Amino acid sequence: MKRRKFLQNTGLAGAGLIIRKYLFKPAISGFSSKRKPLSERRFTSKAIEDAITEFKSKVKNSEIAWLFENCFPNTLDTTVFFEIKNGIPDTYVITGDIDAMWLRDSSAQVWPYVSFTKKDEQLRQLVAGVINHQVTCVLKDPYANAFYNDPLKVGEWSKDLTDMKPGVHERKWEIDSLCYPVRLAYHYWKETGDVQPFNDNWAESLLLTLKVFREQQRRENHGPYKFQRNTSTATDTQPMDGYGYPVKPNGLICSAFRPSDDATLYSYLIPSNFFAAISLKQAAEMLKEIRHDNRNAEKLLNLASEIEQALNKYATIEHKDFGKIYAYEINGNGSYNLMDDANVPSLLSLPYLGAVKNTDLIYANTRKFVLSGNNPFFFSGKAAEGIGGPHVGIDMIWPLSIIMRGLTSNNDIEIKQCIALLQATHGNTGFMHESFHKDDPTNFSRSWFAWANTIFGEFLWKVYKEKPYLLS
């Protein structure tokens, strides 16, 4: 495909200018590590250190090598609290600058290390510890999204109008909060063959997941969950007595909040329902193969089938410019919200989560839409272009969206562009951030956001293994 045609087809707004400005930026020599001193690191993995050494020795772009060294181990260096409790691994994982464990973030933060666990027994135990700790969280409250390590701690959101419990940091119901632990557990099992984490408590957490998903289909009533917060920020609370705007039951699951922790406009959040369908299938396979529980595995598969049928029937709309695309949110009554948010699950991230192939026609159309000015949260400026979201505000691009764009692309030009944009927008810190201003990378939010760092390392390692020539 000719370059001009490629740029038109992939919706790279202003890509020619951005590529010329950043793509062949010369590497700068003399970078010193931004990692914590060895004595202050939370955890050290020989497998990850070997990967860093290999990457640095083979990648000649010294700034990219420096960024990989800083970012890839950031979760291990700064956010994990690993211990053995009663002979069982247990790992509490904070997000970075917030001392709380999100089910989503903790899964995503250690996800890139799973493929290294067979080379490093301690690393394997650390990941097993995350799975074990997440089970205790889900059993405490399957509607909560974030937890404290201290099960008795009462935090800043204790006065939210919902059923808050000690040990819960925040109780924003998000579908993905119950999907991410399944994804981590499933791929850990496939990678290691270890079944020790998958005990009775783990099986109970899956049945709680099934129960909550069923409740939030809202077939007969609202279900037990509602949420309101005394706040001037509309995206931090839900209307209609905390249940959100009405939906018409159609088989999809309601999510009160997005993976950004922002309130949904319409409760049927399409990317998260895709994620739920995949996760239910993975959970069913594990229950059947590990626990020999065919009856409950069948229940999980039945729900997955209901969701998939509803997605096929209701998740798409006909766009006048892009053809058939996925909506971001719908309400079952014919209303829909066309946008995408940087946080994962997003529409852009569906192939990364295994929900659709990146060659799927509807996904390809949707991708063009979300990477264009038709997406109200796609921003293009002097520094970069990418997707943001309401959580931080207008003109703030999330590195996570640029990383996800690269991870879901097959095109060398686009992948190299994403690397170049990330190299050019770390704000002279050597780390990724939650977001940065489209015109000024030094104007950023959250200087310590481990998920963005680790997934950037995941992206670079994938490129290094599959397309190393793009790192030159």
C-alpha cells in the first residue's frame, strides 16, 4: 500500500507532519538510569533484569533503551508488596502515587511479566500472589474497584452513598474490575501450568463474578448496587438515585463506571461487555479443566453467549462517514454514545484483549473513527496526537492510547510513529505519565503511574522481538 493511501485509510490526522517531526529523531547519548537504587527497589527479578540487559545491548537508539530500562521494571521497582502468608504467596500492588490496589491496574501492571515467569520462580510466585490477593478483594466486595492492604482501613471515600466496607478504597462498579483478574489468572495458568492459586476461594470468586454480571443485566430490577458521591464533578457520581439513566434489558451488562473511573453516560459500555464475554469463556475453561466443575462452567458459557448475541445485535451503528462501527455506550432504547476513551478496555484495545481481530471490518472502521477528529476525545497538537478522555480533560493525551495504538497495529509506519511519539513526549522525565498536554509534554498528570510505564515496556519488548528494525 502506498504511504499516502495508508495515511488516508488509517485516519492518521496530521501524520505526515508528525512523522517528519519525530520519526527520525536522533538518539541522545549519555542517559543515566532513573530507577530507584537497588537497595530501595520493592522486588528484583533476574528474568526482567536479563531482558533489560539484552534490550540495551541490542537496541542502538540510546533514548529508547533508556526509556525501556526505566519503565519496564517500574511496577516491580516501586509498587509491589510481596510476602508469604501462611505458606501462600500474597502480593499487594499499588498504582503508583495512590496507595490502593485497583483490580484493573494491578492485573495490567504485572501482565507483561507473565511470559517471563517460567524463567524466574520468584517472579512466578509474585504473580501468583497478585492472583491470590485479588481473590480476597473480590470476596470482600465484588462491586468495588480498589482496595487497601489493611482490611480495616477506612479511606477518603467512606462517605460515598453506597455500601462501603472497611478495606475498600473506592466502590465504583466497573465491569472490567472483574474481568482483569480472570485474564491474569487464565494466562498465568496457560504460561506456567500452576494450579495452586485456583482453590475453593478462587472458584467462589468466579461464582460471585457470575452473580454480579447476572444482577447487572438488570433483567427484572436495578440489582443491589447504586452509587452517589457528594461532588461537583459529574463524572464522579451517578444520577437517578445512584442507578444511572434507565436502560432497556437486552442481554448486555450495565457498568456504572468506565475503566477511567468516570461515570458512564449509557450503562451498556460496549468495550467492557466484549471483555466480559472473553473473560467468561476463559473462566469457564478453567473451572472445567482445573476444578472439573462442568455445571458452573456451563453457566458461565451461557452468559458469554447471551452477551455475544446482544453485542452482535445492538453494539453497532451505521456512521455516515465510516460505515458500520461499534458504539462506545448504548442504553438499549436506541440511544448511543460515539467516542472512545484512552483507558483499557476501550474500542481501540479490543484486539489486545482478544475480543476481535484487528483485521475485522467493523473494528477497522471503528479504529478509523476513534483515531480521527470525529472522536471528541482524540486530540492533535504540536507535540503529539492521541486519545484522552473526560477524566483529565480536554487536550490531554494519554500515553496509554498511543501505546495501545501501537500494540494493535500491524503497520510498520504506524508502529514506528507511536514509538517516536512516546519517545518525544516523556517530558524529560524518562517515564510515561497518565496524560500530557497535546502541545507541551512537560505539562503532564501523575508523575508516578506504573501501569503506563510497564505497558510501554511491554510494547517496546514486543516490537523488539517481532520487528526490531523499527527501533533503529
